[in-house]
Amino acid sequence: MSDAPQSAPELLAIDAGQTGIKVRLRRADGSTHDDVFSGVLTDRPLLGQLAEVAESVVRSAGAAPHTMTLGVSGLTDARVEAEGLMQRPALAGVQRIVATHDSVTSFLGVLGDQYGSVVAAGTGVVTLGVGPQHSTRVDGWGYIMGDAGSGYWIGRAALDAVMRAYDGRGPVTALTASVQERWPDLESAYTQLQASHDRVRTVASFAAKVAEFAGTGDAVAVRICQEAARELALAALASLRVVDAPADAAVGAVGGVFGSDAIRSAFIDAVRAERSDARFVPPIGSGIDGAVALADLGPNHPLRERFADVTRG
């Protein structure tokens, strides 16, 4: 085994979603190391959460990288977060920080330099459209004001349907048994959920059950999936229209929600009903690949307006 010292860290890329935070450390010799941390809590300050992850990687690497890039769920002011990270003593060796919303890194990871739309639907959902001149963000407004069609949105619809079935307002659904596995006493379920510090992820966790029961024909689950697909298609179509994307623009659909065949197929049908020439393409990479690509975007790229690029001194 060689005792040669490791090459110096060059780039730390961070893809921070609500489900998990993926990081990639690239060294000057081109070698890389990936790791995963718990997801960000978007109802809490982001700076401390991001700094904790970055500082952990730097400690393990033995030195700070020259450049750090971040795509972050729930990010509202990229410059404030980038400058805040620059002030952390443990990150004093970082010379450049590029920060943006995770919709940008999702887009780059899925479509690269193509014009089109990327819908990233996990616990939350955000859509980014990129055209010849401009880019636009659709939704991603959080679980209270938006995130239509997201895992949380689907889970919330499932819980609503279960309680409607329980008190007589709605049809019987197989989803009830899944909810009772978590809360045997349905009448007290809402108080326990409201008191939970992890209620957003708890609600979103029921999206998988909705997809499962939609596959077995449960009418309530099928309806929820169809409604989610319509919302996601609406976001994709709006993004393409706003940026004046070409008729054959690429469309990417990523995230756990699209793991449901029912949602994916209904989404494609809804988009094609309005844009028959749209190209549904598989991802060329992932959000972490997009975070890496963020470091090399040119000054005239349509996405340039969507991130902060801060250099030390």
C-alpha cells in the first residue's frame, strides 16, 4: 500500500435536498469521493446545516478545497448563504463559493446545456425552465404555499382521504390501513402529527403507499396520482412557455415521485397533450453532477442569473 500523500482538494460540490444531502469532493488529480448526509430542514436556518456538512467533509479531507458549489432546497438568498459560509473559520481555505437553488443543479444534472424543463419531485417539488435567453422557476414554494404534486402534497392528500373515509365524507380506501400502522388511533393522529418535529417528512412518507395502492387499483390512490401528475405537467408546461422554449424542447422528470409508473405516464400524457413534440429524455446525470457543473458555467449562460458567485478578498 502506497504512503504517498493524497492530492489537494480542489472542489467540494453539495447537492442539498430535503431527503438527503449528497456531497462530492474532487481532488486536483481528478479523483473523487462521494458521501451522503441527512437532508436539510427547510423550516430552519440553512446556514448552520450547510456549514456543518461542509466542515465535516473538510475535516475528513484534511484541507479545504479551493472551490465549493452548492445547490440547496429552500434557498432564498444565495449570496447571503455563500457569504455566510465564507465567514466560517473552518472554511477559511475556501477561495470561491457558488450557491444556488437546487432546481438549478437538478436541471444541469438532468439536461446539461439543453433547452427545456426539469421537474424535480421528491419531498418538495420545483421546476426549472431554460430557453435561449432566459430561465424561470415554477413552484418550489414550500409545503405551505406550493410544492403541488410533491411527495408531501401526495402524502397530505392521502391523509386527507383517510380521514374523510373515517368520518364518512369520502370513499373507503386501502390507504387507511397504512396510516393506522403509524397511528392506530386515527382520532388522535392529527395531534401527534402536529407535535412532530419531522412532520413534513412523515407526511411525505405516505406518497410511496399511494403509488403502491394505485398500482393495485385503489380508486382513491389512483385519483391522487392523476391529480399529482396534472400538477407536475402544469408546472413543466408553464416553464416552457415562459422561457419561449422550442417546440421540441427536452423535458426531464426526476425524483422519487416519478418512481410511480402511474404518475410518470400520466405526466407524460398531460405534457404531450399540449406539446406533442416535447422530448422526454433520461437524465444525463444527477443533482450532484449538476453541482459540479455549476463551477464552470460561462458568464452568458441563461442560468447565470440564478446563482451567487463569491470569491474571497
